[in-house]
Amino acid sequence: MFNHAKYYLPCLILLLSGHAYAGPMGFKDSYMVMGDFNNNWRESFINYAITPRDAWGVSATYMRADDKTKSRTLEEVTYTRLLHRWNMPHAQANLWFMGGIGALQGKNNLGENDGLSRDQDFNKTMVTPGMQFDYETTRIYFQAAHRLYRTSELNHDYTSVRAGFSFYEARYDQTQPWFILEARNMNGLSEKIEITPMLRLINKNYFIEAGVNNFSEPRFNFMYIF
């Protein structure tokens, strides 16, 4: 038992150091690139960690209503801050602030009048402050996040909860498969909760995730730190 503990402890420390899990930033002086794609939500961003707790970046997000009558495109400057980290003997928990400000372009399809399509286009400034909490070991993972997507007239607040487990232990230099289940919703664009089971593959400083949600739509995510 002592030999097993001596073997797994260095792996645990490396895995929980922020190189492999879905925290919103990497280690100091690192760049993080992430993407999240399905039919109604497409997000990509890159940030740079100026300290072990702070990162600045840029992101681009496309959002569309379930009935396709509304669409939004957001380009923003982002800031991420690690507010607190709890280091436990065999686990780690983190509390994050994530926020941004940027330009929102929107379109609302108001239907047809006299056979002509009526679309409402607009441009606004949007702010996106939010919080994320995550807890992880080498075998289990939990994350909850809530982020405001606000303009003077719009509320597209976003909430997500995800949990998962790894299929087996792996060394830091090996690929480790995980099962992840996520539920999420965006106010004003969907009245339904999107639920997606995904397979995640982690290896050192990257992961990829793929699955199909409860609307039979494919979903693909990735993260890479360099």
C-alpha cells in the first residue's frame, strides 16, 4: 500500500496543478486555448496567465435560440482570477471569477408581414461577470458555474453544472478517459435544459470532449495549454 501511495502522490500533485483539468486558466506565463461547439453555442477563447492567479484574454461566442428566431455574436476582452484554492490531501477545489466586456451583435426574427421577413438587428455593449467552483481528484470531478450575459435590455445569463469520473488511474504522461455529464441553460434563448453526456480524454496539458446532447445534437470541446 505504501508503494502505491508513493507512486500515485506525484501523479496527483501534477494532475491537480492546473495542467490537465478544465480550470479557466493555466499556470503563470502560459497560454490557454479552449473551444466549445454545438449547433446553438460556439465559443472559443485564448488567455494568457500573467500571474499564477490572473489571466487576460479574448473570446468570441455565437449563441442561437432553440427555435432559431434569435442569434447573438459576442466578441469580448476577458479577465480571469483565481479567488481561492483549497488543497486537500487527495483533492483540490477552486473558486474562480470570470468576466468580460465586449461588443454584441444581435438579430431577432419577428416573422413575416405581407410576405416579407421582418428582422430586428442591433449592436450593444455586453458585460459578462461570473463565478465558477470546481472540485477534483484523479477519479472524480465536479463543476458549477453561473455567468451573467447582460446589456441594458437583454438578460442571457448562463448556468452550467457538470460532474464526472475517470475509468481508471493513469500516470501523468498517459491518456486518461473520463465520463462527463453536463446540464446547462442560457436565459432568453432556451426554455429547455441541455443535457450532454461526453467522453473526455486528458493527456498532460490538453483534453478533448465529445458527446451528443438530449436534442440529438453533437457537441465537441477542447482545451490546450502551452
